[in-house]
Amino acid sequence: MQDASAPKPPSLIKLGKLANSRKFDQLAEHWPEAVLNPDYPVSDLVALSGQVHRLGERERAVEFVGAVIEAVEVRDGVEAALDAAREAARQMPVDAEGVRAHLHRLYQAAYPDFTELPGLLALVGGGELDEAVTRLDRYCQLQPGSFLVDYNWVMPGVVEAIDPGTGVITVRFEDRRNEYGPATIDKAVPRASDYFPALVLYDPERLRTLAAEDPVEFVKLAVKADMDGQLSYKNLKQHVTILLGDKGWQKWWKNSREVLRHDSLLSVGAGSQPTFRIRRQADRYEDRLRRRFDRLKDPMDQLKAVMAYLDETARKDAKYAADTDLLVHYGNTAAKLAVAALKTEQPELALAGLAVHAKVAARGVDVARPNPRAALAVLDRISDKAGLNSALPESMLSTVLDYLRETQPEHWAQVWCAVLMRAGRRMCDALVRGLLDGGEVDALHGALDRALDRPTASPELVIWLWRARHGTGSVARALAGFEDITPRRILMALLTMTHAVGHLHAVSAEERHLKVLEAARADILCHKAEPLLTVIRESSPDELQTMRPLMIDNDGLNPALKARLKLMLRAEHPSLFTEQTWPWEMEDVVYTTEPGLRRTQDQLQHIVDVEIPAVARQIGDAASHGDLSENSEYTAALEKRDQLFSRANTLEHELKIAKVIDLDMADSDFVNIGTRVTAREVGTEHEHTFVFLGPWDADSDQNILNYKAPLALAFMGKKVGETVTFGEDEDLRQWEVLSIEPAIT
């Protein structure tokens, strides 16, 4: 028990006054007591010693601070004593050899494994103490194996060696090295032993082990190393892939993402590729989920959030059990959403709320008991059951359908079949399997039959049906049992649908139409086109005549696919096709332009109305001259008359078979009648332009050639890039086709 009559120790303020008034003897009397007083901050006692030093009592100041250092060492250990000695060096940078002695002793005690330290103490021990302490601390932080950064280098470095005689540090920067001496050591900025970028380069095995054993700490190290204090999914994937490989990353991410989300100090962003940050304070995962859930404005988003949590905690590999309080909150909210949706005439949303509420209740938590009759009442308010496809997201639709199957044994198949008619292909597969498993074969058959009768109303179902019918599983076997749903009927429905949707897409350019067409184009040749070939082989000629235009003139199929279908038809049934005759090969047609046609008509009219009457008069005049046997004028007139009649007959016949060149013929990707062609003559590199028209339009001066001329026929059918060869031996000439365009408008 402390003696109440004993004098109280002087306060720090009083000790300071004694020092400032130079009453050093009195200060020395109180100093042992002050040093041992745990209520006096060490830093204040060291500062007071520094004040004595600055007032000229340097030896006494060293004694004072030495007593402080020794007392701290006894009470708090070497590290605390070294901190006190460092502060003493700052207070007494000169003429304090006693402090220097304490520093040397304590540094060696604090770093017993730093073998180079004694030499460094001798090297940097001279000069002002505060500068020596700064250098020594830097050296102690840069022991061999330590990490550092130098802002003149992109990558971090690792200390390889220290020369205690010169104070030179050798640092490796990946595959290069640099040295730092006492004068430049301040450029080497120490980094912690777990500095992530340095571990990636110099100790990947440590990171590999950490990633496997403690993914949260691994991510936190990576976040701390980032200047912005965040880590992107892309960078995380890159780090882990370097350490574990591509397959290792996939396995690591699958096993770690749930653990990362649940950590109270790690912030994981939303989405499949989140950004990672470190929180300032702990925040429980379930508390974060609840706040996020309560902030959602859209009821459907809230229901999806509940389902996501249920799915997350229901997985076989789930690492965390569902939080009971959170489930109760979720279940009660889902029930409230269902009631509110009915009031606002949203029966589809109400049905989703009831389904989610039932899923939560199935976990055994304390929420209201689900009422199946309520679901039936809500279902009756939905006139178009197929509209559930557009009203609900696919994941929520699956939840609702499962809920109806469990609670409405007499009505669920009707709803499932209605939804099937407008479902996507993935949902089609699940619905058909569910109907088959539930024994609703007749209901399924009726739905498929209706879809094939109106394929444009169920495009995705028709596409799915074509592929599924030719599979090998239980679904394919069940579909094969429907005798009236034959492969040919499915194919005809598929082709009819693509033709109609292709026309709609050409008019509207809607994205949904394009997606349907892309899916149909990909699946029509499924299973290496064997189902398609089988239908073609087994179809009758009349059936193929019906099928042919839907294959090769289909607005929904691309040119390459139509060409392939045409080849398949031709290969199996060549009689469906006749050999094509090119326009320039036709003998019973004379192609011409409108002006050429009019000129020829005028020419015939002139022969008939003018030239023939004129030559008839010449014949009459010549006959009036008497003896016709030696009448040359008469003979010449007769010959001219015969020529005119022959010419008129020829023109009359040609005009009967004349055909005007149209733009469809001239707008061709190959040389055709009515095209203008630019070609480069091989060898001379001169470019020529040729126009290929009919005989009535030919003009050699303008390079307008009759398409039946030999040179023109050599060009016919050629495409851009192809070579035209004309003539033989020394007269051989070649042209490369550069461009083809219509010569008429």
C-alpha cells in the first residue's frame, strides 16, 4: 500500500521547467523515478533529454536518455528500446556517442540474423545520428531476399546481396541487375514480404500455395498491390492462370467465388466478371444481400434475387448454409409481392411470387404456409398461358412451371403445352421431357401437331423438333412413336417457317427474326445432314416438286445453304432439273436494246414502204426499153428486188423472236448480254472497255460488240479475276477481267 504521506513524483511539466531553468541537478534527482513511471510517455522523456542536450549539458543528456532506453528495454523489450534510441538520435544528432553505442547494440539485438549488419554499422555509424539511423533502417528493410521498388524500373526487384564493406546492395529486376550504395539507397523503396507483384516474379510457389489454401488472402494481396485499390476480374484471371494454368483457373474460380463473396472485408462487385476491393470495415454477406434486396425497385428483380440465393445455398458443393433470418425476409416479401401484383392486375407476377414463396417455405423456415388454391385462382386470371414466355424471365418461368406441376395435378400439363408453343429451344427440351416424365403423352402430341400446322406461330419449337426427332435419347424415341409427326412433315414445317420468317426479316429487319433464321440454318443440316438426305431419298417425285421451291427459293436461307440443298436434290433426283441454257447460246432469240429494236423496226418499215416500191418502179421502167435479154438495168433491178425481199423476210423473222435486254440480265456477276466489262490485256497492261449487246446495237468504233461475235463469246460467262483467251499462235491475246457492270439502265 502506497504511503499517503510520501511526496508525489514531479509531473512532466515540472521536469520540463527544471530543465529550462537549468536546474539539472534537481532534474537528475527526479529522473530515476520518472524513467520508471509507466504513466510518462517514452517519447516525452526522450524529448526532455534532447532539450537538456540542446541546453549544453550533452553528457548529462546522454545519461538521461540512456536510462530511458535501458528502462524501456527491461520493461517492453528490444524493439521498443530501439524505437526510443531512434528518437534519441533525432533529438541528439551530434555529440551523443553514448546514444550511438545504444543504437549499435540494439540494432544487433533486434536483427540477430542480419549477418551483414555489423559491417554496415561501422560503415554508416559516423556522421550525424539521425542520418545514420535512416540509412540503417533502410538497410535493415533491404536484407537479402527482401522486395523493393525503384520508380525508374517497371517491375519490382529482389535484394540478392549486400556488401557490408561498401554498403552496396545488388538488386535483381527480373533478368537484369542494379546496385545501390549509401548515397543512392533512398531510391530503393522497401516493400513488404507479401508484396504481390514481387511474389509473382520471385516466389510464385508461395502464391500458388496461398491461392489454393486461402483464396481470400490471395485476392486481398492482389488488391493491396493495385494503385487504385481494386482488382478486375480480368487481372485476377491472368494472375491465377499464370500460377495454375487455364484448367487450374476454371477449377479455382469455381471453388473460390463463393468464399470470396462471403468474406466480410472483401467487396466483390456484381456480375459474372466482378471487380474486387477491400472494405474499410467488416460487413456480413447476408447483411449485404438484404440491403441490396431491399433497394431493388422492380419486384421481378427481387424475386430473381431470392431464387439466386436459394440456388446458391442448395448446390451440393455449397460451402455456406442459408441464413434463416434472410430466408424469412425473402419468403415474406415474395408473398407480399404476389398480393400486390394481383391488385395491380399482374397475374403473371403474382404467380411468380407464389412460386418463390413456396420455394422458400420448402426450406422449413417460419413463413406463411403456401395455399395451392390461391395459385389456381391466379392461373384462371391469365387468359393467354403461352404469354408466360414473354411475361417471365426463363429462370423464373421454370420455377413457376415446376410449382404448377407440384400443386396443380389436373391443370399443369395444359399450361406446359401452352408455354411450349412459344418457348425457346432450351426451354422446349425441358418442357417436352417434363411432359413425357409426367405421363402427358397425348397432351404433348396435340401441342406438337398444332405447331406443325402453324409453324410460324412456334418457330423455336419447330427448329428444336427437327433436331430432337433425329437424336438418340429417350426424347427421340418418344417422338418417333408419334406416327403422324414424320420427319418429312417436320422438314416441310421448318422450311415453310424459315421462308415466312425470312420475308418478315427482309421487311422489318428485327433481331428476333434473324436469331430464328440463324438457328434454323444451323440445325437444318444437323447430324451431318443425314436426316435431310433421308427425307429427300424417301420422298416421291410429287412431294419433291412441292419441297423444291421451299429449298432453293427460300427467303430465309442464305445463298450457300440454298446452293447446297439444290446440289443434294440434284444428286438424289436429277430429273427434277433440266440443263441450263445460257442466253448467248439460245438460237431462237435475238437480244436487243429498246433503241436497237426501234431502229430495226424502222429499217423493215423503210424497206417495205420505200425501197421495195422504188425498185418495182425501176423494174417497170427497164422493161419498157424492149429486149430484156440484154437489158442490164432490168437484171440489176430484179437482183435488188430479191435482196430486199430476203432482207425484209429476215428482219421480220428476227423481230418476231427479238427480246429486249432487261436489267436482271445485265446486272450480273459474270459477263452476260447487256454488261460493260473493263479488262486488262495481258502483256501490254492496257485496259479496254467492252460492251456486249445484240447485233442491232453493235458499234466496233465504240467497242460495242455483238454478243454472238467470236471475241464476245470468249468473254461470255467469265467473272472478275478470270482470264479470257482469244485467237491462236501469234494472234493469241489474253485479258484479265477487272470489273463487270450493267451497260443499260
